[in-house]
Amino acid sequence: MAVHYKRVLLKLSGESLMGDKDYGISPDMLKHYADEIKAILKMGVEVAIVIGGGNIFRGLQAEASNIERVQGDYMGMLATVINGLALQSALEKNGIYTRLMTAIPIDKIAEPYIRRRAIAHLEKGRVVILSAGTGNPYFTTDSAAALRASEIGADVILKGTRVDGVYTADPEKDPLATKYDNVSFNEVIRSGLNIMDMTAFTMCRENDMPIIVFDIGKAKNLTRIIQGEQVGTLVK
């Protein structure tokens, strides 16, 4: 079976792990992700994953809690490690070899992120989960996804969300909003479309890293993308 992308970086939001819950981790969503990822691994695709932590803690929440910004960002990084451990467990229960790597040293539970080691894991068919963001405050997990995708030589960033692509406006607020099938980096900036934070988005543009925004909750979407079908919105 022909594949359109050989090495991908899958960006998952922490919120997507909640399912229909208000917070936390849904076992059903973990199983869904594991099944979707296993399907593309069988196609010979190399998969790295960057996961957020918004289902547990967001750095932006820190302000309302009177927690200093840098401290709050580190708390958010630890939340991504928790999500990484949960996803690792779900994948391994599904018979998938994984490696959890962190941008901040936590050697009791994960390997430190080393670029060459991450690439070696991918080449051996292991799923690499990249947690703790970039390891630095003031940077989002979107920025981590853009950075890691460029570092490991990914063909594309697959940004799994709870919507089916990029729209001209918020479809929940504007009934006239229309979905893009394809959109350029320049058009995204000109129209002020909210895909990633500007740091992450600029990094993708400068490194010619395409982004596909798609609904991760719909079964077989990952497989369809790998096969080259039009799913979600392609930004390039």
C-alpha cells in the first residue's frame, strides 16, 4: 500500500484526551488513538507524537491562580509528561513499541530527548512520544511540535483537533464560515486564522513544514491522510 508520508509528527492537544469529560483522560480516547496509530504503523509510517497538557493544567491558568508565569509553564510541562505516560501505556497494551522522551530530565520514567536517539527509535519502528514541550517556559506545545518536526526531518505535522479543518471564521459562531481544503502560510497570517501560535507557525513556514489540521476523533482519518486523501486542511 503506497503511503504519502513516510515520517510524521502527530500533534495532539491535551483537551482531545478528555473525550466528553470536562477534564482528565478518557480511556476511550486513549484506545481510539492507539488503534489509529497502530493502523498507520502497519503501513510502514514512522510516528513521533507531541502531546499537550491542557486537560490537566494550562500555563495560562496560572495567572488566575496567582502562580508566577514561569512556574505555571513548568507545571504545564509536567502535565504533558503525565499524558505521555498514559498514551505510552495505551499504545503498549496495543502491542506497539514506544519510547517516551522528555525535554526536561526525568530519568526515572523517560529518556531525555536527544535528536539522534529519537531518529534511531523511529527508524526501528518505535513510536516516539515527545513530552515536556521544548523544556523552556514561554513556549507552547505547538512550538515544540514545530521544532521537533524540523529536527527529526518529519514530512508533515498532523495537527489532530476536535474540528475538521481550518475555517474562514469560527464555525460555531459564524454560520457563513467556510472550510479551506488548502491554504498558504501567507493567507493564514493575512487572514489572522488561528492554527498555531505565531512562534510555532513562523517556524513551520521558515522550514517549509506543511501542516494538516484534521479531526482526530473520526475513525480512519489518520489512515486516509497517509494514503494521500484530502482530509482536513493542508497548510503549506
